[in-house]
Amino acid sequence: MASSSSSFMILLLNALLLVSFFQFSVATGRKLNELVQEQPSVPLKYHKGALLSGKISVNLIWYGNFKPAQRAIISDFFSSVHSTSTQSKNEPSVSTWWKKTEKYYHLPTSTRKPTSLVLKLGRQIFDEKYSLGKSLSNKKIVRLASRGEQRNAINVVLTSADVAVDGFCSSRCGTHGSSISATKKSKFAYIWVGNSETQCAGQCAWPFHQPIYGPQGSPLVAPNNDVGVDGMVINLASLLAGTATNPFGNGYYQGPAEAPLEVSSACTGIYGTGAYPGYAGNLLVDSSTGASYNANGANGRKFLLPALFDPATSTCSTLV
């Protein structure tokens, strides 16, 4: 038994169709050349599949060498999605950004009742000895993802800057998909994102690094002073929104299934109002560091998060 596995070309948004066992995956649609793509003129189509709902644990699988400070940045991002702390409620906030996905859970359809999704940070698993080597195939990514919970979970595989992954940099910055549990009684969702700082920061960490392609504007200062990890947060945010609204390849998306535009990838390159090729949009700037951001998070963190496609207005909605 096999199902189609798609790898979405970030640079040109072209499709690369792969085949793997019990797996569907979609790479982030974030372009490498800063171009703001033409957004869909109609809401993303619902393909009658299940969305993630209820209480879902987000488990982090750290593969390779991450500093404690780097792990804290990403952990704080996920903690901010449904955080109740006062610090994370400073607007605009990560939780306000995430609420934009809730509109997809309450759209009227003939096949699905309104549901809700609550994410919580779950287990953290560490593989600092590179148990599967420093060159990973798609199958190895799924094996790593399988180390997390396999029910009511999103297992997030994070690879360090010295780990090569098939298609990384050349066609994608990360993927999201699903796999069947070991008992084959349920599916679990997973995300993979790599740290691009030393391999392709100009492709996967824009706008915090000079781009390889397109208009050569000055890079922005990363809000957490880590180009690679702040870039990972952007890709994680995009893939998290896609996972919630299209976890199994038959949820909300526009276009062909092998190259879908999802809630975030439909708004590639847009982070603030007025975005255009080479310009991320009007953003907030930290007066003490000069860093650009558009969302406040837990523990005083600041993040830059991608625009999400609003089904009510058929436009890309930003926080600032």
C-alpha cells in the first residue's frame, strides 16, 4: 500500500511528486526569491477530509546539535500559540495569529460540523548523537517523527545546521505530512524543518539573510538574534497552519493536490501590510535591538510570522 507524497518547490512553487509508504507530505510554499505570489481570488477549497481537532500535543524531536538557547526560542514559540501568560498577550501576539486558523474550523460545509483545536507543548526528545547519520532521507524523517506520540499529536522533527536532508535547500525548507501509527489504528501528523544557517540561509531564512535570488534588499535583524532559528520559526509557523487545516492532504487548499496552496503558502513572502517583492511589509521594530517582528510571545519573546489566507475576505491577513 502506498500513497502519494508531494514536495512543493519553494523557489518556483512547482511540484515534485514522490512515492513513499504510508506517508503524505507537503513542503512549505515559501519562495526562496522573496517574490510575493499572486494570491487566490477565492477561498481555499475544502476537500472533505478531516482536520486536526481536540487537544493535540506538539512533541519536539531535536536531531543533532542545538544550543539550549536555540531550543528555548522554538519551545517558546509553540508555548505561545495557546499561552495564557501576560507576556504573550501583548498585542500583536502569536496566539492572535493562530486564532486566524480557527475560521477554517467554523466554515459551513455539508459534511463537517464545527470543531476546535487546542495545541499544547508535549514531550521533547533529544538525539544529539545523530543515530540515523547526518544525511537523512524522507523515510528517515518519518522514522524520527514516529518516536513521538502516535495519537492526538503533531510530531515536529528539527534538524540542526550540520544535517543534510533530501531536498533541503534545493526544493524545500521543511515539510508537513502524516504517517500511520505502528499499530495501524490511527494516523499522526508530523512536521520537519531544518536549520538553514550554514547551508542555505539565503533561501530558507529570508528576510533575515541576504537572498540568493530576486531583489537584493538589506536583511532584517532577527528578533531572537539567531538567523537560522528565527528562520526555522517562520517555516514552522507556516507548516503548523498547514498541518491544522490540511493534515492528511484532503483538507483546505487551492490548486492541484501535488502542489497545493495552503493557508500560509498562499501568502508567500508576506509578513506585514504593503509587502512586495524584496520587501516583507510594514513590521514592528524593537527599539533596543533594531530587530523586526510582528508577534509577541511567551517569556518576552518576539517572532516574525507569515500572513495567513483569510477565507472570509479571500485576502492575506497580517498582524501588522
